[in-house]
Amino acid sequence: CDPPEQSAGQISEAIGASRASLTSNLRLLSSMGFLTWRTRPGERTVYYRMAEDAWTVVVRKQIAGVTSFLDITRDGLDLVGPDDDRAARIHQAHTAFEWMARVFDNAPDPGENV
């Protein structure tokens, strides 16, 4: 966008979204690491901009969230034991999350030329 930093009002006007809806989404995108924000000296207005390496930051957070399920499924298997009917379903989930973790661990860094 031009300029790269925009207030919620400017963004709302540009995309035709309600200010309330936009504010909620700006908070969500900021918490995900997709946006950064700042105020300017002497102003109360918050200005948003896309974070540097936003896509890399967001995707890495998502990968960490997915791979954290490995711990959950491992704990689930320990809790129910191998003879429980639920163990097969938990094991299937665990196998899928192990596979994803291996894929992510072996993937090249997004900043590298592949």
C-alpha cells in the first residue's frame, strides 16, 4: 500500500470494511506476526504495516503449532495405554504429526535459494 503505514481508518476506507470488523482483524493479524504497528509522536492514531518477512514468520508459527501436537499425541498414548480402543486413533494422529515434523525439519529455509 502507499504509504506503507496506514491507519485503521485509511484501511477501512480503502477496502470498504466496517471499522469494528477491521479493528478485530488488525489485532488478529498483529498477534499472528503478520502486521506491526506504531504511533507517531504527538498522535494517538495507530499505524499498521506488513511485518518484514511476514509470510515466513506466520508460516513458522503455524508449523510450530502443528508440530506441538506431537507432544499432545505422545501424552495421549501414554495416558490411554496400548490396549485402549482410542489408542489406534491417537497413534494415527501421532504418525501424521511425526511425518509433518520430518517434512518441516528437512525443508529448506525460505530465505535460501533452492
